[in-house]
Amino acid sequence: MAVSKCTRLSGPLTKQVLDSVDSVLFDCDGVIWRGDQPIPGAPEVVNLLKKAGKRVFFVTNNSTKTRKMYMEKLEKLGFEASEDEVFGTAYCSAVYLKTVCNLQGKVYLIGSNAMRQELEAMGIEQVGVGPDPVSGGQKDWASVPLDPEVKAVLVGFDEHFSYMKLNRALQYLSNSECQFVGTNTDSRLPLEGGKAVPGTGCLLKAVETAAQRHAQVVGKPSSFMFKCMASKFKLEPSKCLMVGDRLDTDIMLGTTCGLKTLLALTGVSTVADAEEHQRSGCPKRQGMVPDYYVDSIAEILPALQA
Ligand code: PLP
Ligand code: CA
């Protein structure tokens, strides 16, 4: 199929591309749903892909839900889904700490209850979830009490993020043997109407700045998420299609791992963004140019209904 990159996926090409893969990886927010609303046609696309014998995976950088919570959300929105098809950063971070970091000890967690649950399911104890009480009148913050069993700091989305947590993370990370892991680096979470809120990337940057260290990042575009799936399901990269709405995370992940890539224009990135990367001539930016794009994944429906 000799087509140039960043091609609109339409007509017979859609079926050709679908026939060339056996697995489809969907980013979640901006591709199959926006917030709590499904993208129109997305449940039908997912369900028909499965009917056609394709394996489907849901790959999200959002660390605020467990696999079980995602499965429940997917089902509620009309997607046929099982827990083992979901790869979120709460789950993948726990796998990362267990398998890559070979962690023997506890985690100081800047994150959510969902992250705590995924860590515990993997047999990893955590401290730190929930608000860190502001110690009244404490002056010597550098001597804040620490748990000697903590051997890693994990940073994900945390609505209770605070100066005290930042300080505690710095104190743990001052020990060079303490491992440092972040769920993802998304700096902003876009909302309807052009609004946005700070993403986990802001919290992770704060901790990196304080600790003067770089975290190991689990989420897209790091290839770990794909490795995690590939090892469990024996995926052949060239037979996988990664569908995403962000060039710097989803499409970059797809390129790095050797997957086919499809940009859906229902989220963050635009075709103009992709063309700018393409025109730049910069080798690294070519990784952010998708093979194909569609206005919405609903556009692949006719190829599945035929
Ligand atoms: N992180 C958080 C906390 C989010 O709420 C979202 C989107 O809702 C994301 C990351 C990005 O998720 P995705 O990778 O599914 O686009
Ligand atoms: Ca997305």
C-alpha cells in the first residue's frame, strides 16, 4: 500500500487498512469519548471491529480510574469491553513498578484512590494517597517524617496535590536509590469550548523541578504501554493500528513502536499540526505525522458495515 503519510482515510483505502491489521488500539478521551459522552458512532465502530474478529484495546493516559472502572464506563456508554482490554496508566504504573523497577518496598503515591487500588492489586503497598495534613506551624520541613520502607515515588493525577506532598516527594527522592516514576506528561486537559485544566504533567514537572531528577514515564508516548499489551497478547506491531487524537502522545507512541497510525480529529490535534511536523524536516517530528486521518472514527463505519 504505497501511500504517502497523513492521508485521509476514505473509500476503499479504509477497508484495505482494516484488512491489514488484526488489532486496533484506541486512545480514549478525544477518540471514543469526550468526558462522559461517547463520540457519536464510536460504540458501533468498536463493537463491529470485534464482530469482524479484530482485537480491540483501550489505551489511556488518564490515571484516575482502575481497569474495572474503565470497563464499567465503557459498558455504560455502549462499548463491548472487558477489563483485560483496558490499559490505563494507573494499572500500567503498577505493572511498571513491579516488573521494570523490580520494586521491593512501598510507594510514596501522589495520585488517586484508583492508583492505590491498582498498586494494591499488584501487591504493592502505598503511603500518601489523600490530602497531606498541613502541619501547624512546622518550620523544619526538610525533617518531615518519612517511611523508611518507601523505595519509589509515583506521581499521577492528584486533586490533593500540595506543597506538603511536593516537599515529601523531594525528601524521598533526595535518596538516589529511591525510584521515580510518573504516569504521564499531559500538561493540559482540554475541555469543551476551548477551556483547559492543568494535567498530570504539571504536577510531575513540579516534582522533577524540586527533586532535580527526571521521572521514568509510563504513559504514551513511552513505549511501555504497548510493551505491556504486546507481551500479554503477543501483538505483532505491524498488524496493529493506533488511533489517537494527539500527535505528541498517541501518534508518537504508534510510530516509536512500529504500529500503523490514525489521527482522529475529534480531540486535540489538527491536520495543520501534522502537516507542520511533516514540513519541518526535523527527523524527531516525523514521528508525530500519522499515516492516516479521519474527521471522526465514525467515518470507518461504512467499511465495517459493507
Ligand atoms: N489524564 C487525565 C487526568 C485526564 O482526565 C485525561 C482525559 O480525560 C487524560 C489524562 C488523557 O486521557 P487520554 O489518554 O484517554 O486522552
Ligand atoms: Ca486523547
